[in-house]
Amino acid sequence: MFCSGCGHAVVPGQAVCQQCGRPIAPPVPPVPGMNYLVDAYAGKIRTLGVFWLAYGGISLILGFMGMAFAHAFMGHWGMWNHGPWGNDFPFGNWFWPAIWRFAWFTLLVRAGLAFAAGWGLMERAPWARLVALIAAFFSILKFPFGTAIGIFTLVLLLGYRNNMLYSEMQHRPLPY
């Protein structure tokens, strides 16, 4: 223990610093029940990680199915061959392939964010909290599952108390 005024070493239990005369503050006792709070929070974070992994898998499977259906329904590159949208009207040859690639990119990024958030939360990685919050904001409009997991993530990870519990949880060993 050291004096906060001059930095001189002091003996625990000493009331004032012998060098500068400044009163020594008593050490802060540990928060009662902190182990229980951190353990309960760690269980919730582990559950959230499992949910993100499951959501990423479901999103990927349903996305592939939706893209396969769209490809079969709309034809090659998403163009209709007859009617008002045939013959490259009104956008040209570049539009439908660009939309198709953007849809694939969006699907893979969303599923990748979900997998990264799930794995990081289960491993208690310091970056996982931020990735999970970003994934929650991207998924919140995907009703009903994306909305549910997005709200659950925001409630569980935002706020000073949750930030403190998450940082405390990182310093403890994993239970497995």
C-alpha cells in the first residue's frame, strides 16, 4: 500500500502517512455477492452465445434456401425473360447480377457476424461484446427471431453495470 499524496510506502492499518501527514484511506472492501453476480451473468452470456450461433446457422440455412428459390423462380441472374422486365429494361445487364451479389454478400456478412458474436461471447473475448452489439443492430429488423435476439443482446450487454460485469467475467477462467 502506498500514500496517494507522496507515494511513500505505508503499513496497512496506518492512519496517516509518516512522510507527508496525509490521512490514509481504508482499503475498499470487496462487493458482497460479486462472485454470484458474475457467475449468473456469465451463464446469461453463455446462453446468448449459443443463441447467436443458432441464429447464424438458421439464417444461413434459410438464406441459402431463399436464394435458391429466388434463382429458380426468377431465372438466371434474377431476370425475367418476358414481360416489362425482359430485354434488359430499364436498368441494363448490370443491375440484376449486382442485386444478386449484394444479396449473397448481405447473407454471408449477417451470418458471419452472428457466428463471430456467438463464438466470441462463449469464449469471453474482449471484442465479442462490440461484435454482438453490431450484430444486434443489424438483426433487430429481422422479425421475429432477429428482433428477439437483438433486444436480448442489447438488454444484456448495454449499460454500466453490464459493462462492469462483462469485464470482471473476462478475468475469470472458463468453466470447461
